Amino acid sequence: MKRNRNFNGIKKILVIKLRHIGDVLLTVPVFRALRETFPHAHISALANLETEEVLTGNSLIDEILPFDRNIKKLSHMKYYLKEIDFLMQIKKKGFDMTVDLTGGDRAAMISFVSGARYKLGWESKKGFIGKGHLYTHLYKPNGNRHMVLQNLDVVRHFGINTEDLSVDFQIPEDDKALIKKILNEKNVKEDAPIVHVHPTSRWLFKCWEDEYMAEVMNWLLEQRVNIIVTSSPDERELDKAKGILSLVLSGLTTHDSQFIDLCGKTTIKQLAAISDVSDLFFGVDSAPMHIAAAVGTPVIALFGPSGAFNWGPWDNESSKFKNPYIQRNGIQTFGMHTVIQRDWECIPCGKDGCDGSKISKCLDDIKPGEIINILREKLKK
């Protein structure tokens, strides 16, 4: 596949990432590489609806195009008409270059239909036959590298690069003010320690045992640490969070003013504002973990079947690292962040629990005392 570094006449660029919230956030250095290489180009981002918020307000991006996946729920005729209309709208925009960081069939078709002269893509053996021929430039990143680096490698391989690998996140002032107002109403002092706890994930096999999470949260309260607890408004996640909170609240008396429950009540930007005012983030492998890292809050994250070398929290201050989380598994640090994971041979398996159970034994094997010791050391700093 071509390795042509001479891209001519680039006025409009489309970057495609049709994945989940955290995946979209970790593409930020790609936009910076494009902006530095083509400073006068109009750069657009195409992301799934409700994931694009991690990119809004970013000065590297001129336009965000959300794709509504809910059209799949329409009748076959309406669905195809919506798809065709969307593709035609993309074509009308007259992009000179597309950068597909998804590797899926839909992203390949969008790249091709766009009519762009240069179509850069993430090489994948999955999908329909001949998909690779829809691109002009293809590259397959090293799967053992962090996703920030894998995303950037797709363009860096063709001479589009940046030395700044920061994954930054813009928080509106209104959202910052809202969180400060909540803290004031709870009489949380400005110098009081705050830990943002996000105990859930859309994939429940990434979650820790309720009793363990509650034990750690109770310990934090005993240390006079303020806790802000969040979760997605998704019904399953919210039920999980409520189960954990019931174990905490059952023994909550003197420390009730230190406990702020915002489960299911925040936007993505407000999640970032919560992490921004917090001294630490503690939670599971999830999008809020990546958001906390992006705003510069030290993260302590529980990892089960996923590889931290791919998905660990990214440290903007240490982003000159060629590849963080160099071990295959186990407890690792990258800058200010810590990943707690077992060092078992089966990790990472990438499966949804052990033997299809939706329960990850490697997570359940991590005990509260281990986490408390790490939290204690982090809080001292």
C-alpha cells in the first residue's frame, strides 16, 4: 500500500471513529497531527451520537458530525434511505482526505463514498471481501501498543505526525460552576480531599464485587475523604451502582456530608468537571477513567480481562513515552496513574467473563485491602 508523504491540495479532512466514548477520546493526538501538518485545513470528526461530546470544544476540530446508530431500529426501507441520505451528505462536503480509525465496514463505505482523493485507513481482515481496495493508504498498527499510539500510527506511517501526544478534554465553564455549586451546598471545603469513584461499566464483567467496592468507599469516608460517586444512567449500570451505595449508606451516619451521589445524573462534560475538582479517580476500566486521565487527575483503575498496554489511563505529562504499560499484565504505573491487575497467564483474555459467565475471576481475586494500601499512599501525596 502507498506510503506517499506528498499529500497535495488538502483543504478538508474527515476523521472517522465509530466506536465507544473512550475510543473516540483517545483519537485526539491524531487531530493534532493533522492540524500541525495541514494548519489551514478544515478538519471534521465523525463519531457515533452520544460519543462526540468528548471532542466538542476542542480547537483542533472545526466540525463534528454525529452518526445516529438508532436508525437501525427503523424499518428496512427507512433505514436504507437514512443511510443513503447520510452518505450523500458526506459526499457533498467535498473532503480531500479521510482518515478511518475504525476499521469497520460502515467506515470503509463512508470513506469510499466521500470521494476523497486520499483515503487513509486501519487495515483489518474483518469485513466484506475487497474492503481494503476502497482506500488509497492502509496501515495495520501494532496491536501490542496503546490505543493512543495505534490511532496515531495510522497517519504517522504516512508522514503525518506530532510530538505532542496529549489527550486533552475541554470542560465548559457552566459545568465547572455546577459542580462547584454542588460542593458548596455540601459544605465541602476547597482544601478538603475529594475522590471521584466510578464503580460501573457498560460491560458488567469489568466491574468489581459490590461488597469490595463498598468496603473501599467506607474506608475513604473513615479517613474523612469526600467521595463523589457517578455512574451512567443506563438501567443496568444504575442498578449496579445502587446496590453498591446501599451497602455504603447502610452504615453512613456521621460522614453523610462527605458523600455525594450523582449516579445517572451527569453528562460527559460534567463527569470531567467532577474529576477535575477531585484529587483522585478510583474506578474500573471505563470511559470515565479515560476522561479523568485526560483532565489530569491521578487514576487508580481496576483491570480484569482487558490489556492495560492497550487501554490503560493515558498520562499527558508522560506522553513522550514510546509505549506505556510495558508488561502484559499485573500492577503497573504510567506517570501519575496506577492500574491494578492480576499477573495471571490468561490475562488479558479479552473475554466477557470466565467461560461465558459474565464474571471475571481475575477481578474478584483483587481484595479491598490491596486497593486501600494503594489509596493510602496516593492520598499521602
